[in-house]
Amino acid sequence: MEGDLFSGFGERYQMDGKLLQNFQKSFVQVQDILDQNRLLINEINQNHESKQADHLGRNVGLIRELNNNIRTVASLYGDLSHSFARSIDASSEGESTGTLKSDGKANNQKRFRSG
């Protein structure tokens, strides 16, 4: 009977661990891109202040790179949001042992072992 109560317990935390690793990996990627963007913006500003034709021409490529980086960050955040929502849905479905009352609130029923 104890196996019934705790079945999947280890699997759940293993899944959560993998999920956290994926989140951490994505956040590191985002931070790296944001750090790169900061450098790009600094270089763009320096080129703009110099008013030299070749520097201003270089800004076109730098701004394109900056825009691509912003799209990548938005995509990574979108993926993170989607993954998080999926994990919450899966978690809710796995933990839901209760039923809904007529008012729409959960009626959580806990199972207890008899002594």
C-alpha cells in the first residue's frame, strides 16, 4: 500500500530537476545574448558619435545583429513560457486527486493509510 502512496515520487522530482536544468540553460543563453547586446549598443553609440562614414556604415550590420539577437531572446522567452505552462499543466493533472465542487473550487481529497 505504501508503494501506491509514493509511486512516481522519485520520477516527479527527476522530471522537475530536468525542467530546472532546461530553464537554467535557457536563462544562461538569454543572459549571454543580453550581454552581447550591451556591447553592440556601446559600439553602435561610439560609431554614431564618431560621425565617420565607415563607422556609420558598420552600424547597419551591428543594428541587424542586435535585432536578430532581440528576436532570439524573445523566442527563448516564448519557449520558456511554453515549457513552464506545460509543466504546470502536467503537474496539476498528476497531483489532482480531488474533484470540483459546484462552486468550481477544488475539493481536495487526501488518502490516508489506516493504522
